[in-house]
Amino acid sequence: MKKIKIGQIVRPFGLKGEVKVKLFTDFPELRFAIGTPLFLTTLKGDIDVVIASFRMHQGFALVSFEGKPSIDDIEVYRNCELSIDEERIEHDEDEVYFFDLIDCKVVDENDVLLGMISEVIDSPAHAIIRVSREGKDLLVPYVDAFIIDEDMDEKKITVRLIEGML
């Protein structure tokens, strides 16, 4: 079973067991739907949790879990990651999801390796891929002007850079 990271708990929110979640998914309403089973990764290992409530607030998800009705129950989960079983995600062949891009190698137009995608940032205008490389990371807008080709079979993204990006 492959787990897909969909969020990270930032901190408790209020006193009634809600947590503020930084999202790593482009479909929060689906991933955090009431009744959805998730994995909560802690220092002691994974814990199975089930979503009891979900709402959006200032760009973050506010989520509570079944059986954890107070701040005392969830305070220990600060900074823990939330993941979903990949098999629970409906995935069309021609669609590329954020989690598909993680660990893809990124090359320029001359097929020179620039680095690996470590993060996809979902900004209001468009997604941005963070390319980890020696020295300084490279941020590339995930739009047609910069993305030349996506080969998901090879996990390879070809980009067109402009002067000053490197």
C-alpha cells in the first residue's frame, strides 16, 4: 500500500478537537470528506483516524477526527502528517495530480538534469514546483509557458527556463 501525503497538522484550532491543516492536495473536499479514513503519522508510527468534520478557513482545512472531541486529544498531533491510501484516489490516466509530480526529475530543454521535485505549492494563481538541487532550490511555475513535457512513465518533467531563474 502506498500512502499519499495530503496535509500536515499545523496546530489545534479551538477547544473542540479541531486541527488546522496545511493542505498538500488540490481536492480537499474529497480527501477530507466526513467518514474518510486517513493515516496520521506520528513519531511512534501511523495511527488510523476517520474524518468527523471538515471546513475551510483562510486557506487551511479545519478538521476533526472521530473519537477525539477535545483539544487534549489532538494537541499531541501538532506537525504530524496526514496521508490517504493511494487506492482510495480515483485517478484518470491523462490527469496529473500534485502527488504524481513529487520525486519527478526535472530537466531543461537540452535534457540537462536540474533536480528533483520536492514540493508542489498551490498558489492562488497557479501551482509552482519546487525543484531541489545543490545550493539553492528552483521554483518553476507549473504553467504551459514553462512546462514543455511531462513523461509520467519516466517520472520526468522538461521545463523551459527564462534568464534569471537559475
